Amino acid sequence: MKFLLLVLFLSVLTNAIRYKCNKNLSCGCGYSNVEINARVINGEEAVPYSWSMIVSLRYDFFHDGNFVRHACGGTILTDSHILTAASCLEGIGGDIKSANVTIAAGIHKRSQSIEIIREVDDSLIHPNWTGSWHNDYDIALLHLSEPLDFQMNSLISRTCLSSQLYNPEELLRYPPINTTLAIVGWGRTFLFGDESDILRQIIVSSIDPNHTKCTDKVVDPIRQFCAGSYHASSSGPCYGMSIEMINFF
């Protein structure tokens, strides 16, 4: 299960970290405000609909129409585009239409019946990605056959895109060391366990790429930065991982 790392500059208030979003913004705000318990190290249930840009990516693993299931999380970039990991599409077998790929938006529980469903009609995988055994270039963009309607659906929103995407000559700036970051997803809560039905969240920190926990994971510091926990007992984006390398392209 892949998780999407959302970078938030959060304010610390006593034992909780709260992010109060400016609802006048056209991006980056959930239906509810984000609240994270700073002392939880293995993740916690997110406030329902506080991460309104997160979606569940689903498809038919056996191409027989009978086994459509959750594969990964993704984030809404525009009304027609979803960002996810390239490795999330490995089970499709090259034909995105026959695999019945969809996204479910506006949900807190994967099992809930009220959801916004859109079909995926095309995908763009980074041309340098070579498979899930290599973390490098693990990124994909999905196109929806029908746009999402943010005006009619208050439970969905889009992630803000960095202005640097529109100014390629500007040097990409990563979060300063020890910046608080949030990881959100429906991942496993323990090794070999089932994926969570409820959306969960955890906080980590950006780590110096020269730290001993990062040197074997960050291949290219120009395109990657390291995030997680300095403590081995704490969790990272996936169960059993305390450090994660984050790609930027």
C-alpha cells in the first residue's frame, strides 16, 4: 500500500497539532479541519473528511469484473487528474480500461456506500520508472473520464500545487530539516494485517539526507528528500518503516 505524503506547515498546540485552513482558498482545505495527536506514533484515525483531496484507487485485479478492490490512495490535483504512485498500477497489466480502474472520492471509510465514483480512462507513468523494486520515479498521473465537480460536492477538494511547477527555472526548495509533515492513507495497521477501512494519519519529520538512516535511500538529493522518524519504534509511511524517501519530479 502506498501513501501520499502531504506537506503541511502545522502549528503545535499543547499535545495536538491542528491545521486551520483558510476556507477562502480554492485548494488545500478539507471539509473539516485537520487535527493530529502529536503523541501517537503508529497513526490514528483522521478527522472525517479533513483530507478531502485524498481518494481511493480501485481496479479489477483479475479482469473478470468480480474482484474490484482498493489498491492505493491518490490525491486530487485538478477536476480531471489524480496523482498516485506508478507501482499502484502494476496489477493492471497494461490495459487500464479492461481493468475497470476507478477512484472513490469524498469518503472517510472505504466501505461506505455514499461516495463519488469516477472512471479512469488514461494514465501517464513516469518514463524512467522501472518497477516497484526501485523507488526512483515511482509516480503516475491518472485522467478521469468525467470531471469532478467541486462546487456541487463539498466533501472533495484539490491539493494545492507549488508555484515552482509553473516556474521551472526556480530552484526547488524542500521542507527545512525537522519540518512537521503528515502522511495519510488506508494502509495496514500491523504487519500482514488487513488494510484500514478508515482513513488514518501520522506525523513525521523531514530528515537531513546525510543522516545515516537516509543515505541508503536517497539516491539523488536533487529530486528526493528523506522523511520519517529518527526512532526505530515509530512508524513511517508503511508498516515497519521508520524512514521514507520522497520523490519530486
